[in-house]
Amino acid sequence: MSNPITSRIPNTLTCLNLFSGCIACVMAFEGNYDQTLLFIILSAVFDFLDGMSARLLKAPSPIGKELDSLADDVSFGVAPALVVFSLLRGMSYPLWLSHIQNIIPYFAFLIAVFSALRLAKFNIDERQTSMFIGLPTPANALFWAAAAAQYHESITRGGAGFYGVLICIVILSLLMVSEFPMFSLKLKSLSWRNNKIRYFFLAVSIPLIIFVGLASVIGWYIVLCWFVKEKH
């Protein structure tokens, strides 16, 4: 029989994920993209820790699985959608779109919709134990939050940013619900043979974060998964 205190640790961490995600939503709506990125990263840390603690403490629960999906859609679905909504609302639009420029920002919430679909699909897909099928929602959220934090001025300044944002919404949303295989960063051992693709990814990611930014790491992850497809 599990300890009643330790059995609550995973769900407590999930609630902290949700709490951080709610703050990220407020920061995004206010256009405070640095704080949005910070709280989405915190949510990702809590998301990692709740699953790890559930395994280590042998305290998985049906309510924990449902709560985790709810928290993830807020932190990694609604929060990045609000980031993009805020970006689109502050943009200068081409003249031919000026009559619908108040409607366009709402397309950002497709990110929240496709994130929910991705999470629902993950919950019933028994193949995703050691790898992912489709882009994970935390990766998508980190891309948008990091891009906004570092490049929001250049994104909102010209028309090219508008087209880039719309293209990324479509591509990343479709990737989340696709059958595209993507490797997980979970290490079952430290051996080079079993983890060479993960070590290669991390080795390239470090200079990318330093010299380009966190958003580029998500792009690098997608490209690497395209060329090195792990089997289900």
C-alpha cells in the first residue's frame, strides 16, 4: 500500500505545472514574453518531475493522467496560443488584410486546439513509450515562447513576420497530430551506442542556445528527427 503523503507528490507537481501555466498565460496576454518563457520552462520542469516521481514512487493514478493532460494543455497549449495572439494583435498587416486584421489574431488559438488533440492522442497511443509520434506540446510551446522573447520586435515590425507566424502555426500544429516519429530525450542508459543521436542533439543544441536562441533548438530537433527516424 502506497504512503498517502508520497502518493500525492506527483499530482502536486502537476498542479504546480498548471499554476505556472496560468501565470504564463497572464504574462503572454500582457506581452511580457520573457516572463512567459520563464513560466513555460517552469511548467516543463514540473511536467518532467511529475512523471518521474510517479514512476519512482510507484504512485501512478487515473486522476493523475487526466490532470496531467489538463495542465499540459494550459501550459503548452493555451499559453503559447496567447503568445501568438499577442504577437498577431500587435502586427502591421498588409493593406489587403486591413479589413480583417481584428479577426486574424484569433487563428492563434488553433495552437491550443491542436495541442489538446495531441495530448488526447498521446493518452490512448500505446506506442509512445520510448519515443514520440508527433511533435510534443512542450517543444511547440517552448518554440513560440522563446521566439517571442527574443525576436518579437522583428516579428511584429514587418509583413514578413506575419507570413512566417502563419506558416509556423500551420506546420507546427500539423506536426503535433502527425504520425511523424520523434526521438525522446529520456536516457535508459548512458552508453554512446544507445544514445548517440541524443548526445549529438545536445552537443549541437548548446552553441545554438548561446549564439542563436532556444527557438532554434526546437527547429534543430525537428530537422534531426526528419533525417534520423526512430522505429516505433
